[in-house]
Amino acid sequence: MQTNFSIQQLANPGIKEAESILRKCVHCGFCTATCPTYTLLGDELDSPRGRIYQIKDMLENERPASPQVTKHIDRCLSCLSCMTTCPSGVHYMHLVDHARAYIEQTHTRPLPERMLRQILKIVLPNPGLFRIALVGAFFAKPFAGFMPGRLKGLVKMAPSRILPPSQYDKPQSFKAEKKKRGRVVLMNGCAQKVLNTDINEATIRLLTRLGVEVVVAKGAGCCGALVHHMGDEDKSHHQAAANINAWMNEVDGEGLDAIVINASGCGTTVKDYGFMFRNDEKYAEKATKVSELAKDITEYLAELDIADDVKAPEELRVTYHSACSLQHGQKITSTPKVLLEQAGFKVTTPNESHLCCGSAGTYNLMQPEIANQLKDRKLKNIQATEPEVIAAGNIGCMTQIGSAANVPVVHTVELLDWANGGPKPSALSQQ
């Protein structure tokens, strides 16, 4: 794609990076075939190619973001399916993230929109506030039908039970239960440890039984993805820097073999820390090191070669839902399925597995109509496989799909923990 940025514009590192990405686009349109919003809406402006044109025009002309451009960029899920499809290597993720930051700097949203986004940025990354909010939403559920659209969605997403904080999530070290094979930090996150405490607990149990010391580092918290995808670069960098400091303390102390992440949305962001801090003299080197150490839990388990350590206690038909952030963001596709099959589970994959379920961080809260259409489409494909359980590697997907699924939804690591002698996943036990 031909660009027309001035020398002065290209002096800005963000614009220079955007220009480099734009020039790789050859207008082929392959991305439109796998874009969820284009598939649903059929509008070129709601396709990656259409958004690229809008971003190019906005940045080249240094034009404040218009309501129309903002609408179409907001509709993007950042599922990154277009990056998997693109034959030219267009790094759409970095381009759309830059556009979102530009929108936040140049466009004033309507007051209700600003209030919603501010609430989400404050509450979701803070486990204490998030837990309080969920309690309030739980008691508001009977009145959800009388609430306006987005508020109704927020209330309906509240789980049926609010879990107390897990003791596993406190900063501490969990010793390996047999000959030590490694030492890792577990990123225990923010929203996940409120919505589902079983995931981190299963991860720690499994790794320690396999001979891995697991550390929950003091000072680590939200990865920054939630606010980063809302265009708030200052806040996302602040949250990311806190993680980098906490984890590098462990690297410089007893050392780490990996930073293990069991929420793939977080994993995609942490693996991008090196890029996020590329122009930061203080953090660039440390951020790159953290990105190099970051591994999805299934990625790390595959390296341990656990085939002889897992055996499914029961024969179960498992439909594996591949989170966009895992298959498109991190290019991890077959590994989780192979691990489950090695354990003895019968694993199937639904049709249109490349399409997003509609969760996408806060997308299902800010774009509920499109998100619900995608959820219904995803569930139709999943149910066609007649699963006994649905497995996924991201809490957002689990919450989105689980809100309407007729079978339990569990994290992949919960099934592997069970197959390695751990407890049966609570979602299965409650059947």
C-alpha cells in the first residue's frame, strides 16, 4: 500500500511503525473471509482491509478521529484472525492498537460511553473491586430485564456464585513434589482469579506434581491488556511495568525457566511487552527478556513431555474451543488438543473454529449485540459436536461460552490436572 506520510510525521515512532505496517498491505482481501465482524455485517468498513484504509486516512491527514471511524474501530474484536490469514505479514494488532490510542487522544466519546469505559478500566483489573461489583451484579440479576442494553449485559455476565479469594493467589513459592525439573512464575492475573479460582489452583497442583517449583510473585497483577485495547497506553504501560519489575526480581534472584500464563489473552499481551517498551530506555531490555520467557501453560507442558504422566480417569468427549488469543495471537493451535488426546480424552474441534466467540476482553460488555451473535454462532457449532465438556484456554471465552452452554466449560489445565491425579474439575462434579 502506498503511503504519503511526511518526514515530520515519520519522526514519531508510533507513526513510523504504523507506516511500515500499512506498506505491507497489498489489498488482497483475504482477511475479509475470516473477519468475524465482516462475516456478520458484510460491511467493508467492518473488515480489516476497510479499517486499515480508515486508519491510513486518519493518520496521514492528522485528522481527529471521527464518530464513524471510531465506531468501526470499536467494532474490531482484536481477534487477530486476519493476521493468521494475511499472506503479506501485515501486523494488524500493532496498527489497530496505535489507532485506538490515537482515537483516545483526538476523539471525545459521549458521556455514557466514557463512563462505562472508565468503570471497566478501574474495576476489572482490580480483583477486590471486581469481586464487590460481581456481588452487586448478582443481587441485581432479577431486575436485569428492566435495565438498558449494556447494563443488562454487565449484570447477566455475573456468575451464579461468587468465590472467595484463593490462598494459592497470595505471593508465595510452591515447592516441587519430586525431583526438580524447573522453576517458573505463574501469572495469576486479575479478573480470572475472581471469576474462577480453580484454574490457578489446578495449574499449581499439576506443575508441582511434575517437579516444577511455582512462584506467585509479589507486585505482579493485571497484564495491561484490558486498558491497552481501550487505547489507554499510559495505564497499560504502568500495569505492565509492575509485572516486569516483579518477574525480573525472580529472574535476577533464583532464576526462572518460564513465566507461565494460563489466560491466553494475557499471554498474547505479555509476549508483546518487548514491542510495547521498545522505545523505553529503562524497560526495553527487561521487557524483551520477559516476553522471551512468557509461555502459555500448554506450551510449557508440551516442553516437559508429560505423555506418560497423564491418564484420563473417565472417557469424555471434549470439544476444544481455541481462543483467538491463543491460535491467532500466539500461533498455538494443536498443542492443547494433543495434550488432551495424550491424556485419553476424545477431542473434537467445532466448525468455524477460527471465528471469535465474542468475548474479546471487554468486547462483550461494550458491543453486546455483535458479541451475542458471535456467541450464538459459536455455540451452534460446538453443540453440533455433542460434547460432554467444553475445554478452553482463556477465562474470557469460558465466561462467554459458559453463559449459555448446556454442558460444563473448563480450562484445559483442569482436565490435565485431573488426569495427573488431581481432583475432578468442580464444573464436572456439579453435574
